[in-house]
Amino acid sequence: MLKLIGRQKELFIDDMSKYQYELEEIVNSSQFLVIGGAGSIGQAVVKEIFQRNPKKLHIVDISENNLVELVRDLRSSFGYIDGDFKTFALDVGSYEYDAFWENDGDYDYVLNLSALKHVRSEKDPYTLMRMIDVNIFNTDKTVQQSIEKGVKKYFCVSTDKAANPVNMMGASKRIMEMFVHRRSEQINVSLARFANVAFSDGSLLHGFNKRLKKKQPIVAPNDIRRYFVIPKESGELCLMSCILGENRDIFFPKLGADLNLITFSSIAENYLKEKNIEPYICKTEDEARDFAKNNTDSNKHACLFIKSDTTGEKDFEEFFTSSEVLDMARFENIGVIKNEISYDEDKLKYFEQRILELEQRKKWTKQDIVDLFFKMIPDFGHKETGKYLDQKM
């Protein structure tokens, strides 16, 4: 997988080696709850915890099927642990989850990996509102529950798109960071911002596998360059932040020789080359569909590489802003954003009240939410093109 994203070496080998014994000692003596633990990043985090033999590891996820696959994967790769390991197919926003928490809730570390992560989630006002509930309010809810039960540390995933956000997903994560900051006066919290996770569920790269199996065209933008980490690296970064991060720290991968920008189209070409398949470059969707339908040469596959023109695409990626204070010395390949306590209570309360009003009214527009986001983030660089990913192949 590393070759496909233009790298030869894993990012965090040196840092994981340096802190190996400290991580093992803490994990082995601690109790963990991982929310959203059956998603791509969640599974990577669970594996990092599981192989260090925790006293207790409970996994919550809305996807029953993904939980089944996670357990099969753990049993096949690592076997068993001495501690208490259980999975629960629950929605964090449900009464069932609240009952689960009230009857247990005995954890040292709570890690929240659940999220609506796609830029395409802002295409309609209803999915957008669910994104707010999942990314912001479920996070705030689980932080507060952790405070009430005396949890030692709360960790959650943010995104590189939260730094100077241009789309609603990134902005929702930036607002989530504000809510987490407010709770950090009562509990130690830490976060992570990282790049695209290569071949994670639902990602464009993950779709390459689907398109190849279904003999459908591979479509990718040729003008957008992104940083990529592999799933294992996403798990390592989250574990490091959770265990070693100080209150309000945000961990991110350092940019350098080991982390390079690469286009989606280049990864598509690398992917096909790895399978000894030659990309057949098409100019239109119709040509790509036609070639895929009629092609009899198994060594060629239809590809459509085009410029991006959809809402929410950022021209470049960044993990921090010019106003954030950084610690670049502690780790070899991990940077840390150092945050003092800072939040606007009135803004947060207004946001909560306004969303509640819209939900109770059961009627709102995307513009209602966009306007609210601009109030929370005055320099929000939202770009509306009128075109969304669901309108393309």
C-alpha cells in the first residue's frame, strides 16, 4: 500500500519504537472504550490497543456487519487478550447507548472515532444536520458522560480539513474542537488531525477496488494533490495522542520527505500498475462507460482523470493555522498543536440553541446552517459551486 501512495517507509516507526514500552505498560493496565471502533480508522486504533493486551476493551459501532468483521480480523491476526473484550452494535445518539453507559461506563480512556467524514454529506440539508449531530453533539455528549463517570482521558479525531476549513465537514470538526475545548476544564482531552487514510471505507481509493471488480471505469481528479497515511499509521497517531498527549493537544503528522503530496489520478495509475493493468485514458464519462462495457482486453481498464469542480474541495491541505502554537521537537515525525483554554461560551450556547430550534421546527435549509457556521467561524472559506460529487460518476 505504501508504494501506491508514493512512499517506501512508514511514518511513525521511530516514534512508536521510542515510546514502545511506555505505551505497552499504560495500555496493559488500562480500560478502554472505542466509539466508532469498526470504521476504517476505528479498526486501526482497536488493533493497536488489542495487541497490547488491555485490561478491558469495549467497542461500540452502529454497523453490526463491520463489528463482525473486526472481531474475525482480530481473532485471525492476534487471537485473544486476557482482559474483558466485547463489542456492541449501538448508536451513540440512542437511549440504548445511554443505558449501556449508565450500567458500565467504567473506563480509563474513551476514544471517539465516529464521524460523518465525507465532503458529499453537505449536498442536502438533512444529511448535513445529521453530520452536525454526529460530529459535534454526539462528541459533546460523550465527553460530558466521561466527565460524570470520572474517565481519565477523552480522545477524539478531528481532521486536517478543520484548519482553515472550506467545506462543511471540516467546519463541523472545527466547531467540534471548540466544544471539546470547553469540556477540557473538567477532563483531559486530546485530538488528532491527519491526512486522508488510503483505501479507507467509502474513500475514492477504496472505490478503485469496487470499480475493478465490477469492471467499471476508475474516475479520479488529476488536479487535486493530497497527503495520505495508511490505516496502520492512523491507528498509531490516535494511540500516541490518546496516551501521550497533554490536555488540549492536537497531534498531526509532520510534513517532510516521508509524507508527500500526490494526486488521486497518480494513485490510480500506481494501483493499476501494481496489478499489471494498463490505464486506458478516456475523455468523457460516456466514452469511459462504453469502453468498460465493451473492452475484452483484461490488461486494460477504463480511466477518466478530470479536474475537480465540486463544492467543498480545498486547493491544498494543511494541518495547522498560522495562529496555532506548535511543538515540533517532542516527536520525530509527529507535530503537536499546543492549546491554552480558549472558547466563547456565548457562541457555543447560541449554536446549540439555534440547531435545537431548527430540529424542533423540522424545517431548515442548507443556507440556514451555512450562515450559522459563518457565525461560529467568521473566516470560514466555504466555496459553493452548485455541483456535488453525487452528480458525477
